[in-house]
Amino acid sequence: MANLDLTIVVIGLPTILQQLHATIYHGIWIITGYTLMMTILLVLLGRLADLYGRVRLYNLGFAIFTVGSLFCALSRNGAELIAFRFLQGAGAALLYANSGAIINDAFPADELGMGLGINVMAVNLGAIAGYTLGGVMITYFGWRSIFLLNIPIGVFGTIWGYLNLKEISRKPVGQKFDFTGAQFTYAAINNGIATFGSAASDAVFGSVVGLHQVTNSWAIDIVKNGQDTIGAIINPK
């Protein structure tokens, strides 16, 4: 489902921009914002999953992705859609970071290759299906339907996961989240994007640097406070 949204939006982008009266720069970040969030948060959330439980954060990712999809469908302008695509990307990062690890825990060693192969096949099928499915959905139901499509799947996946997936991984004892390493990882990715943007036109550069400045402050807060926040969500007292 997360990979489906990488391609399904590409097909619908011209219609989305037209109906939201958005610019091409909104369009760039409607697509890029989603992948940017996944890239920045993938390693960080993967480590938090090691500490707090992979199944718990996987299910949390399903819920966040579903809520993000609903908000995307309700967006009234390009700026709102970009913001909600970031939320979607955070949920997708939780799904990506934990799906392979859960399969590794669940499958016996002599069947692990098959389990990982099925997972990769599903990811690629989602990406391929997005092009065709996006065209059909937009033609008959409008662009908002490409996000509404995720809601019943996401609700089912969230409920099924909480009821059926069991935490079997062992949490590391005496280990803490590496805030310094997390900040270096984030800075390397985000500054790399800003540097690349400097080679583009002034308009694109302004978009990249503006987003870089916003996400810089936001992401550092997540890195500093994310462990306590996620801990409170999945381990309420």
C-alpha cells in the first residue's frame, strides 16, 4: 500500500494541480515530500522499533498512513496536500522499516528467502499497479479517490495487525536511542537535498531551501523527543 502511493499520485498529478489551483512546485513536493519523509525517518524509526517492538510500530504505521490518506483526500489546496503527504510518508516509513524485520522474525530459516521474496514481490506489484489503478480511479471517481482507496485497506490492516501479529523479537537490554547518530543521519540527507537544489533554478532552489529550513527545525525536535513520544503511545502507563 505504501509503495502504491509512490506511483498512483504521479498519474493523478496533472488533475490534482488543476483542481487545487496549485503550481508545479506544489506538484514537485506532493511527490517528493512523501519519499523525503520515508528516507529521513526510515533508519530512525527502524531503531526505535528495535527498542520498543517491531509489531507495535508497524501497526502504528498502518494507522498513521490511513489517517494521512484521509487528510490527503480532504485537502483544499496544494500546501495542505503537501503537509498531509508528509504525514503519509511518516506512516509509510514505519511500514517499510518493520515489514522485512517482522518477516525475518516470523519465518523459519529454511523459508526466509521465500518470505522476503513474497514481500518484495508485493512491494513491486504495488508500484506497478499504481499506474493503471491511478488512471482508472481518477477517470471514474476523481483524484481524491486515489487516497480514499487506502482507507478501508488501512483500517483492515490496522485491526488485523493488532489482533493477529505477535511480538516475538527480543528487545535489546540496556541500549538507548542514539540521538547524535540520528541527527547526523538526518543532517546528511536533508543537507544533501538542499545542496542538490542549489544547482537548480532559483525557483526550485527556493522551494528546496524553504522546505529544508522547515523540516530542519521539525526533525530535530522529533529526534530529541521522539523516543519519549513513541514510548508514551505504545507503552501507556
